[in-house]
Amino acid sequence: MRSIIFWGLFPLILPQAIYVRKTAPRFSGAAGPRRGTAGTGKNHNLIAIGDSIIAGVGASTFAKALVGQTAQKLSLLLDCKITWEAIASIGAVSHQVIERLVPQLPEKQPDFMVVSVGVNDVTALSSVAKWRQNLARLLQALGAYAPAAIIAVAGIPPLRGFPILPQPMRALFGIRGVTFDRVARVEISRHENAIHVPLDFEPEAHMFSADGFHPSEESYPEFGEIVATGIAEKFNAITLS
């Protein structure tokens, strides 16, 4: 039903979509090293892979972006040292993450992985079937690469509140985002070590960077805490089983 609504109304917002694509500001990713450490004690490796969220758009450095903030929170939750690395491409859709970024994964397997993908598939008008297929391929590739790693996949955020998207485009892409997120939940549940990290929050202006699309540096710590909590809960469940 949601797909029918989306495609039925999409011709009405096509001029808006074209305008936003042409005029949207293009921000660079975070500056500084794409690798770092957080905490002390027994070491665990974390790799973040994916789109502009992993590239740290909206943050000044990677340490202040999702990967660094997740590592910091996780080191506290598990009382350990986290060695982290970001492998990212701004604007990447799911098949590009598979084709361009997965081959860049280091030889040493991580204990934890953070994945951000999907929003660009929504805005690029990928079909639900192609999204499901590519997410399945990505999870299979990551599982084959690091069979024991916990893979935390960030959910699709509430596009219904993204400031850069005018109405009614915002509402329609919000509907589409919910559809993609539900598909992701089902696909992720099929993989034993993968978890879906819900991003169902009420959007507020301070949560977004100046481009109205990416997180602000102020909001990355909360984002990182949500992801780290999901990983820690899964890790503790596996450890105690």
C-alpha cells in the first residue's frame, strides 16, 4: 500500500525532487584520521562501513562523528579499548557499498561492525525489491568477511522531518523510508549476528547540520550511544549464552 501511495503521488513532487537535487549543499566528510582508539583495557576492533554518515558529514572529525562516538560509548559499556576505522563513500547506495567499499575492508577481522546504508537508496528511487536484494548481499558479504563479528545496521531515519525536504516531498519520502526500514528489519533478522538499530526519533532542527540532511555534530554522541548500546546488548547476550 505504501509503495502504491508513493508512486501514485510521486509525479506531483517530481519538480521538487529535481530542484532539491540541483540546489542541495554538498558538504565534505569529517577531517582527520579515519582510524583511532577509545578507552583502555582489552582491545576490540570496530569497523564502520557505508555512506555519508560513516564519512562523518556534519562532524568536524571522525572522532566526533558516528564511528568515533560509537567507539567511545562502547568502550565505556564494555570496559575495554576499542580500535576503530571508518570506510565510507559520501552518497553511496547499497550496491556501491558492496562493490566499492567491501573490497577495502582490512585483512584483520573486526569484533564489531557498524553499517549505514539505505537513505541514498530511498532518495535515488531504488525499488523495494532491489533494496532487499542488495541489503541481503551486503550482509552476506560482511558475514563471510567476519563470521564472528556483531554487525549493527543503522535503521532508516525519519525522513518525514528532514529540513531540506519541502512538503509534500518530505511526507512521501518519509513513507518510503518507513517501508525500506521495515524491509531492513526483516532481512537483518535472518542473520544471526546482525542487529537492526532503530532510528525512530522525533526530528528537531538542532539534530541536523547546516545542510538540513545530515546529523549535526551535537547529535552524533546520542546516535553513537544508541548504536553502542545495541552492540553491547548483543555482545553480552552472546557472552552469557
